[in-house]
Amino acid sequence: MDREVLTVQQAAELMQVSTDTVYRLVSSGELPAKKVGRIWRLHRSAIKSYLTNATPPQPNPREVSVRL
């Protein structure tokens, strides 16, 4: 049975990112979460919504090399 409320570790596994990335998204407000005691909790629906609506990162023009 899928859990509706996830820990940061579980959210990171679902999103296939590091826990640091999840904490950064929560800290920036991009991913809503609630702190219960000392542990952050995230709703599975909020994670799915973020993944659906997130814009992909844009490449840094200084790092893009062009072959001619």
C-alpha cells in the first residue's frame, strides 16, 4: 500500500534525487512540507504535482560547448 505522507528519505527515493535536493526544495518553498516534531513530512500528491509542473533546469550558457 502506498503511503500518502512521506519522510524526506522516502520523497528523495520517489523523486530519484538526494535528500539534500529535497531539503533545498522544501527550504525554497518549491515543495510544500510540514515539520512534525523534528521530522519533515511531505504529501505524495505534492511531490507528484511538483514533478508534473516543475520546469527543467536551463543549461548555463557558459558551460555549453558548441561544435562547429
